[in-house]
Amino acid sequence: PSWQYGEFLNQIFDIWVRRDVDRVYVQMFDVALAAWTAQQPVLCVHSETCGHAFALESNGDLYNCDHFVYPEHLLGNIHQHSIKTLNNSERAIAFGEAKRETLTADCRRCVYRFACHGGCPKHRFAVSPSGHPAHNYLCAGYKHFFQHVTPYMNVWRELLAQGYPMASIMRWLAQDAHKDTGAVSRNHPCPCGSGKKYKKCCGKA
């Protein structure tokens, strides 16, 4: 089930963020950090639009995506047209923009849309909580994960903005219990060192 996928991510994240940030790369966690720091995602699944991570067959046929290797998504053949030409074709652009334009109403009003963007269109075969079809099956899991990492990402964003290295989040979390994310009073100074109150800084939802 979708929620359990999110719970799996959460359990791995809780270990990783305290021990392995500077040693192990986890794509989904990098995607989340990119979203919170207003960077482009490294994964097409969570990009606002898509359609440029092509699938190339041995005969030269080029498709929009390796999840959509069907006749209706054939862009052309690289023996007749360059990849650049096919990449800039109206068909390729329309496919990518459809990812954004076909979001369900639930997705459009979701607080985590900036990080998720509805996920991969290939996974949009579920019914949304409000009853809309073509909703992403993994939605509950994504939401569970993004909700869990929000306080960490808020702290991390502030640390990076102040010039601290990526691994600084581990040192921040290793501080005494009073400075733990869940133990800081809303009116206490934020442990990240910004000088702001926690509720006005990393404690913001």
C-alpha cells in the first residue's frame, strides 16, 4: 500500500539523516531537499513537467519515456531526425506539459505540490480522496514522507543558506535533547543559529 511506502522512506530517512548524509546518496531524499531549497529536481517523477527522459530502442525509435514505450508515444527515429529535433517537437513538449495540466483537484490544492507535482503520470490510476480519477496511486505515501521530513528540511534549508555544508544537519541533530527538532519551544531561539525565534524560522510548517 502507498502509505507503507511512505513509512518505509521515513524509517530509512531517520537513520540516514543522522548518520549517512555525507556517505550515502538517496535519490528521493535529494529530491525533497531540492524542493525545499527551490532547486530543480533531479528526478523527472517530481518535476513539474516531463517528457525529456527518453527511451531509445535498438532500431533508433525514440519514445517520450521508458514508462510509455507505446506506438502513440513514438516521437520518431534518430536515423531520420536528430534527438535535438525530436526533443523540441510539439509532441514531446505536449507530453511533458500534460503532466502538469492533468493534475487532479486534490493535487492542485495540496500543500506538497511544490515537492511532488503529482508524481509520474504512469502511476495515476487511482481515485483521489475527493473522488477524482487519474490520481497518483503513491499519493498517500508521498504525503506521509513529505510531512515527516518537513521540519528537517526547514532546518536544513536554513543551515545551507548560512553557508554550512550538507553534513551540518547531522551535527545539528546530534546536539542535546533541548535542541532536538521536536523539543525546541516555539519561542526559543532557533538552533540553526539564524537569530530568529524557532516558530519564525525552522519551526514553520
